[in-house]
Amino acid sequence: MSTVPCDIEEVELEGDYGVVDGVRAHCTRCGHQTESFGRGENSKTRCLALMREECPNAEHNYYVEN
């Protein structure tokens, strides 16, 4: 298992009741993206965890904020 850095940016996401604050993680290795509502550390951690679950290359890396 290797460590893969991900770029994290603050974005506005479409929620059930309009636009809400969120974060988007972008894998520097394959380009896959994940999103989470909120801008706190928990939202960033969720994006990185989703990256591991959703990897389009079926890799099981450890994703960290770049």
C-alpha cells in the first residue's frame, strides 16, 4: 500500500435544498475526484476515505492531503 497525495479544494456543492459549502479531493495519481459536504477536517477525511473505496484502478492506497 502506497501513500498518494490528493489536492483538496473548497467548493460549493448542490445539496437537497440549494448550494452548500463542501470540499473536493482530486487524486494526483489517476485524477479521480470525491466530494463531501462541509469544510472541516471530517469532510476532508471523508473525501480521502471515499477515494480509497472508489479508486477506478482498484488500488487500496493511503490517501493524504497534498
